[in-house]
Amino acid sequence: MKRLTAEVLHVQPMGAEMACLALRLPEGAEMAQPGQFVHIAVPEDRAHLLRRPISIYSVQGDVLMLGIARKGEGTKRILQVKPGESLDLIYPLGKGFVKGASRRVAFVGGGIGVAPLRYAMEKYADADCKAVFGYRSKDLIYAVSACEKTGAEVVVCTDDGSAGVHGLVTGPLEDWLKGGQVDLIMACGPTPMLRAVQALALRYQVEAQLSLEEHMGCGVGACLTCNCKVKRKDGEFGYKRVCADGPVLDAKEVVFL
């Protein structure tokens, strides 16, 4: 983790709500792991003092690509930057996904949560892996073609049936679990989706790693605003900081309130 200044290369739209912000990292910058995030200072805006936690969409050499949703004044201001300008980052932050010895990974994403899974698939996916991504409608779809280049099968679900499977990501995921096609689940998305993925992982006794989306203040574990309730190995309950101990946590320990 280090505070650094990165040069803006470009901002490109991805679907109706998302954009990809490409930055050039300075020489010697640490390589981020899949599932980690960046904390960006909102440029030249004293009304938004808190940094914004942003998912890492891809890393290609010294080029860092971030997946940013056009929601809130802070992120909108970040996306207004021009090529050649600079942004103040704390990078990389958090604990990410770990594939370990698992071979058949199912990547499960919903909405904004698809962004960090693109980087995870770059690092971990191949023809033995599968992915299912959920979007509200076809206009919001992004990252699918990039993820298909890993060789993994990618299934798209939409809430309104305007593209792909009409329904939730848990449908295809459960089919794969029933067929014994998954050794490990990596998931990121809204809490109801993660809660459902957790339930399936526990039912079919498959390891799962959940990337939690929580409001963060400091991003380094000092302010305790992103605490998550967890079940400890001794059976008692405690709390972990999503920014420092996560955002990726073992599905067996997460307690959704």
C-alpha cells in the first residue's frame, strides 16, 4: 500500500452506468492482486473530502484500469478528469481473491460487482472455469467480451429478460453446483446476491469467497465504519473491517444482518 500520483490516460464508457478510467502508474508501483481496490481523492473538490473506494478492473503493465459507476457527485467528478491530469491514489488496498489449488472456479457478479471479477478472471480463469453475471437490463451489460477471452464460459442474466437468461445469477450457479462443476466460487455484487450465493455454497459444501460492498471512510481500517459481523472459528461472533480484513472474506464466516 502506498500513496501515489497516477496520470490519467482516458475514460471510456462501459454500458449505460459504468466507465473505465485508465491510469498510468508511476515507476515502481506495487502490482495489485485481484479483488483489491484503490482509494481515490476527489480532485479539486473540498465538498467531497472522503476518498472513494474503486474496484480494480484490470492491470496491464503500468496501466491501471478502474471500473467506476456514475453514481454520486464524487465519482462523477472523478470521471470528469482529462488525459494528462493526475489523480491522488492510495493503492493497492485490502485482501483479494485467492485461487489456491482450486481448478474449476465460478465467478459470480452482479452490476458494479462484475468489475473486480474481470481482473480476477484475467489472473485465474481458463476453459475449466465459468462465470455468471447479472444486470438489470441489456443496456447495463459490460465486461462480458473481455471475460470471454479468458476461455471461460460466461452466462449473462438480466432482471427484465432483455438479454441472456431471464432471472437471477443463482439459477445457473446452482445448476453448476448440482453437476459438481465448481470447486470454488468468487463473488462480488449487492448484498442480497451475496447472501444467496453464500447459502448455495454452504448447501453444496463448496468453498466461496465473497467481496463485500460497504461504505468506507479511511480505507485502511482506522475509522471502523465498514465493520462486518463474522462468525469466528470458536463459534463466537466478532467483527472484521471490510477495507483492511477484506473486502474478500470466506463465505463461511460472513454474517449478513
